[in-house]
Amino acid sequence: MPRSNRRRRDEHRPLALGRAPQTRETWMGRAWIVRRLAGQTSERTYTCPGCTHEIRPGTPHVVVWPDDGLGGADDRRHWHSRCWQARDQGRYGR
């Protein structure tokens, strides 16, 4: 039987791939991994959860996901850098 090189759907896929610098920050009682992106390679438009405005392709921003080892690609959130910095002052800080 040939060997499959594909991951099983239920197999954990690490999110910390790539070479972009990452930091760990605490917010709302949880640890988060924060990766700052220059936006040069982004091709999609994302909605920032901090302000609900679009993050257009090519815009520098941050990608944030829980640092509990259980999350998957669906747990990543793309934030404007300033919105992430001000997250405790917005609707999420309450």
C-alpha cells in the first residue's frame, strides 16, 4: 500500500510556520502568539476584529492565535497593528 504524505484532517497542524518574528502576549487571561506581517505577500482581504474594518492586501498587520497548542488555522485572527495594541480599550477589553 503506498504511503500517504497528506495530513489527516484530525491531525494537529502547527501554526508557527514561517520565519516571521513572533512574540507571546497575554490577553483576557490567555497566552497568545502574535506574528507581525509586513503585508507584502498577503493576497486576501481580512476583517479586523478590533474595528471590524477591512485589512486590504499589502497592508502591514498582525496575526494572532491562542498559544495553547490546541488551535488550528481557524483560530487565527488578523488585526490591524494599532487595533491589537489598543485591544484593551475597545469592545474586547470589557
